[in-house]
Amino acid sequence: MLSQAQIDRVVQMALDEDAPWGDITSEAFLPADATATATLSAREPGVFSGGDVFAAAFRLTNVATATTLHVDDGARFEAGSVLATVTGPARALLRAERIGLNFCQRMSGIATLTRAFVDAVAGTATHIADTRKTTPGLRALERHAVRSGGGRNHRFSLSDAVMAKDNHLAVLTAAGVSVTDAIAQARGRLSHTTTIEVEVDRLDQIEPVLAGGVDVIMLDNFSLDELRQGVAIVADRAIVEASGNVTLDTVRAIAETGVDVISSGALTHSVRALDLGLDVVIEGA
């Protein structure tokens, strides 16, 4: 789902930000004809993501560079593993190194954390999904990294699906409109291909929401006992999603309540970039 056009647009923007008038250090210190080899290595174990993004940083800087990826996105690796090798003009490698490394470190961090969540619910029928709590401008990359880690993507944007949250429901209540009627009216205005999801934070909201004809119901910040009760009330009439303060310590217990999906913003908004290193060797030096 991550297109080359999306990659090139984001990477070019980052390259322009980092060297708007060129890399004056490399241009001042390195001969124009110097060549080099850069090795991307892991300093800790993890799950790889962002190989094409990493390669794009060098290709867009100079088409004379060549990147060889030694692992695929989604592959596990150990500390010390060589993940990619880049060869080409030394100035180009040094100009692109920080951009390529930054993207790959962040994306691999997201993939690694996502895989930990996925592994934590192994053996259950529950899927792990991300949220829209992504870095502005980097959503396509971060969502790809979640998939690299074995997770699933929630709606990509506000244009993809209907998702009525607490603030939407508060407006309806203030206007004197029942949530059941509002959902039914929305269904009548929407295409048959559009999914409708509604967030609830109390058990007594479930039946009125189901009566409106939703596809997905989100149980937000429910206790484990409330989640079990909610799943029983829904009784397969809609997909049940659990969300709210999900952590690695709690995700297994949440999955065991029988929910279909657990969404967590932490996969993207609180992730730590993985420790990867890029060592550049100037040929003939």
C-alpha cells in the first residue's frame, strides 16, 4: 500500500529540509570523484521496516548510488546484523545518510513494537491495529511500518470511513437527536461501501448504537469485566474494537475478553526509534 510516489514525496521533502543549498561540509572536504560504501547495521534486535524509504534517500540524492537490501520489511534481525549496503559517490552518501537512517530507525522501531503487541496476543482471535495518532506528513510510512510488524491499519484518514466518537455524540445529545436515529440517517446518506463505527464509553450505550446499524463498535476505556459484558451484549452483531490506554502489560488480558480488534495509538505516537548504525568507508582512504 506504500507507493513509490508517496515515498519519494516525503523523502525529497526531508532531503530539501536537511540540505537546502547542498551539503557544504562534504563539498568542501571531499573530492567530487570520491566513492564510498555505507553499511546499515543493527545495534539491537528488532523487526525491519523502511527498506525502500532508506534506498530512496540515496537514489534521490544521486542516481549513481546503488542500495542492496539484505533483509525484507517485516523480517526479524539480531544485533550485529547487516541490513543494507549502499555504494556510490561519497558526497551523495554523506548527504543522504541521516535522512535514510532517521526514517529507517523510526519505521523499524514501529515495526518492532507492533510485533511485540502481535506476539502478546498470539493464540487469540484478536487483531492489533494502529490509530490516526501518527506524525503529520508521515502517516503512510508509519502505517506501513505497523503492517511490517504484523499489525493492521485503522481508517487511513477522515475521508475513509465514518467513526463517531464522544465529541460527535455530545453534539447529537445537545441537539436532542438520538444516536440510533443519527446512525440510521447517516446510513441512508452514505454509500453502501462505507463502514460506520461508533465509540461508546458505557455499557448502556451499546444497544442504541447497534439499533442504528453500525458495522463496528468501539469500547473505549472499558474495564476487563465491562469488555466481557460488552462482547456478550454485541453478540456478533458488529465487530468489537477495544481501545484506550492499551499497553504491552494489558493487551493480552484485553484480547482474552473476546474483542475482535485492539487499537493502540502507542504503536506510532510513543515509539522509540530503533538503534541502527550507518558506517561509511571512503574508498582509497
